[in-house]
Amino acid sequence: MGKSERFFELVAPQKIADELLFQTDESRFTREYCDKVWTSIVGLIKGLLADDIKPLVPAIGRNGLQCYNLSALAQRFLYRFPDMVDLVSRLSDRNQYDEYLELFRSCCEEMDLYRSALVKNKELWCLRVFTEVLEQESVPCALLFNGMADFIRRGGRLRKTKQKYQERVRDSKDVLKSCSEYFNTLSKLYPRLLAIRVDLFYQKMVGIPPDMEDLDRDFSRLLANSRSNKTVFGGKIGHVAKLEYGVFKGPHLHLVMFFDGAKRDPRAHWHLARSLGEYWKKVATKGQGEYYNCHSDYAEFERRGVCGIGLLHRDDEIKKNNFRKHILRYLCKVSSFARPRRFPEMRLIRKGEITPKMRYRRDRPRKEKPPCMLEILKEQIDHERRALSKREENNHLLPPIDPCRLLDLNGHLSADTNELSDVVSSSSEC
């Protein structure tokens, strides 16, 4: 039994279940499907750039028939390849994506994979077709997959592509550092910081779907209205937002808005997030928006110990660290990069500013906790003991007093000893 056949027998149940998920039609085009295919594209590209192993190698099976030996990479992603091509074909041409996804799109266009009959026939891409019974159409599929791997490796190892990826990673680290400093400053100025997180996107509509330019305009309108609407945005002190694009959701926004916990009730964080989402849905987008209230999962986050939303008290380092680790890092992640081609300078991550008024009102030293009575008594006893020991030490070290060495009224020693003796005698007569 060959290596590929042994692999298929070990993982056949899971592979068949995954194949049922990925042999999808429009009714199964769900968020779960999009996330899995998107992750597969990223894993495929990273795996191809990590080595030079040929994915499919012709071989002769034990039954004497021709088959293919599949590499570990081909075993993971071969049967998902048609869905990868289908998902990339649904991406909007109005956006510019990260360099590796653009490389995969260029490969699909160069090899004309969008209209290929081999790619559309998903039954040809099952693992058993290559490892057990080799059909006549399987040979072109193997050549197609190997050609795609060579294209990705040539383009992904270019110096230009590597530099773009390194710049994006460096920018992501800088943005994460800036957002962390912004959050740390807010947590110092406001002892009861209320973090409200919602995901903002658009409803499924017939016609021209909204793009990232519409998302940018509607979010700017929401921020502008927050200055005057005190019912929803009263006590707002800052925000951090990330603009993204997904195949299932389209343009969407991950928003964390900070409120002063002294002005808004922290126990009503779910209702505050709901009012913020409803304002986006009905006012900012004029009835075309939709939202997801992340505070609906607050109890689950608390149970798992990863909660970083709601009330973030100044002394609660656990929730503050959860916010940095699970929210800020997610917002500043390297993947999910998309930017409008018409506006390549659009800022994808936005945050508020620390105004001088906020520092003037809040940058005050904290009141120290009053010590207990026992600590006060202990400190007084220690002070008396130190003073007593110091006096005893000084009395032991002082020399005997010489009556002939007196000081005058100005505090200087008298040089004339006769004058000193007269002063002593006159004082004794008196």
C-alpha cells in the first residue's frame, strides 16, 4: 500500500465530511464556508512558499495502474481548490487586496481558471480520484494544480512581493503599538473605562452592493453625529475601528467605542451596544445597515476567561490584558487586508485622540489609600526608637566641655585667653 493510500484510509471519514461541505451550491454559501475557504487559500500559499516539493507526482500503484503520490500540502488542499477559485472570483474588483491574495487572483486570471471546465467539475478533485482509480480527466487536473503551484512560487518569492509583505507586517506592529498606548492612556485617565464592541455591516441588497467607500462615508457620519447626540453617545471618550472586506459580509467594520463609566451605567453595556447598533442601522446608513452585538456573548467570554469588553476597571489587569490580547491584536492583524483602488491612502484602522481637555480634567494624582491605625502606631514607635538611639549615640561621641573655649555673641571663638578668663571670673563674682 502506497503512502498516499495509507493516508486516505486514516483520514477518509474527516475528508469525506469536509468534501461534502465544500461541494457547495449557492444555498450553502454561508459565513462558515467563506471562512474555511479563505483560511485554505492563506494556508495553501504559505505552504507553497515554504518548500519546493511537487504537490502531485506520477506513480504506479500496487495494482499496476497509474496513480499520483500526493504531498502533505496536496492532501490538505487539493479537494478544496475549486472552492478557492470560486471564492476568489466573487471578490470585488474595486478593492486592492494583500499581495498574496492578489498573486492567487493573477494566477487564476493567467491560467483562465475562472472559466475552466475542469475546475467547475468538483467531482474530479476528490482525493480518491488521484490515489485509487485514476480517471482520464484527472491527469489535466494534476497538471493544472502543479502549474498553479509553480506560478505561486515564482511570484511569491520575488523581492518586490517580499518587501510588500514585510512592510505590511511592520505597519501592523506599529499600529498595534499606537493603539495599545492609546488604550493605556485612556485607562489611566479614566478609572472606570467602559468598552463597547459592535460589528457594523450592510444588509443583503439587490443591485449595486455598497463598497468600502460607502462604509468610510457612513462611519464618518456616525462619528460626526456623536458630538451632538448625547442620548446614544453621551460620555463617549474615544474609539478604535478597523475597516475590512469579506466575501460573505462585504465591507464591514469592527468598532470598539469607549465611554466614561462614571457617566454611563456599566451594568447596561448590552443595551448601550444595542443602541449604538440601531443608530448605525437606522440613521448612519439610512436603513441599509446591519450590526452584531458582541455583548450578547459576554457570559461566554466570562466563562472562558477571555472577556475584554464591558467595564474595564483601572485595577482589573486581567480584563485589560484580555482587551489587548483578544481585541486589539485582532483589529491589528496582518490578514484581511483590502483597500479601495481609487483611494489607496484610506486609513483602515482609526482611533480617537487624547485632547488637552481630557488631560486637564483627568490627569491628577490618585488619592493614596489611608493607612490603618496599626500601621500609624507602628510607624510612631519606630520613629521614637530611632530618635532615642540617635541621642544616645551623640552623647557618647561628644568630647568633654572646656570652659575656656567659649563662643562670643557672634558665634566665633575668642582668640584672647586673658579676655576669656576675665569673662569667666566676672561671671563667677556675679
